[in-house]
Amino acid sequence: MRLTNTQTGGTQNKKAQSFGTVSSCDKVTSSNQSLICVNKAVGHTKAVLSICAADNLLVSGSKDLTCKVWNMSIGSEVLCLGDHPNYVSKVRYCEVNRLVYTVSNSFVKISSGLVHDSIPVEPASSSQAILQQGEQQMFDIQVSRDGHKLYTTTGTTVQLWDLNT
């Protein structure tokens, strides 16, 4: 597994793509409907694979190789994180340290909304979409409530990472 730390000051890899929007859902109601869609976030160009919500933020990961951060209060995308080697299969947001965690194959990227800088935490060769020998695809990640530990799953193993080192 590889961990990378990215601090961003705006969008990355937008390639002339417009910002996504949050809009109201079409009001279709029926008497037997227990859940009613009130808003939808639109902006990814391929299927959304993972979401995480916290307060007024929504984080989404997609097959378009990006993670988007949405401010539901103002109704728009506020950040697009690119540079993923493959699909963004899992996303998490930690309210304590205000960081976004994304999984793409055997990579975890840690991003904040301040300044752009990418630092490999574990030695890595190139960012390839193909797993290198001995690496396993990650299926899930969780961040501890205090923001100090990261849990990842690979194969039959759950790994614990200390984010303070």
C-alpha cells in the first residue's frame, strides 16, 4: 500500500470541466414512498462508487478518477481532487483534522484544502493503475474518531496506520 499526502488550494485535473452543482430532485411523491429525494449532486463524468457525508460536506469518489467535495449549504462542488491511478473506490472525511482520504487500487491519498503538495509517505515508484507484485487492492478505509489512526483492508487483513508519525 502507498500513502500520499496532498494539500490543495483548489481544483486539480479539471481539464476544462465545469464545477458540479447541487440541485433539487424532481418532486415525485407517492403514498407508499418512505424516502423522498430532496437534493442531488451532479458533476462526475462516470459512475460514483463511494460517498461520505459530514455536516454540510459531501465527499464522492468516482470511476472518472476524481474525488469531489461538495458544500451542500451553498449547493456546489468546492474541490476536485485528481491524480488517482485508477477508480476512486472509497472516500472518507475526518471532521477533526479536516482531511479527505481516498482509495485508488493500493493507494491512499490524504488531502486537505490548503496548498497543493504531494508527498509520498511510503517509497513508491510510478503511480500505475496496475498493482505491482506483492501489492493488494484495498477494499475499505476508516479513520479513527480522533483522526490519529487509519484502518485499511487488503485481502484478509486489516491494517492500522499511525497518522502521527
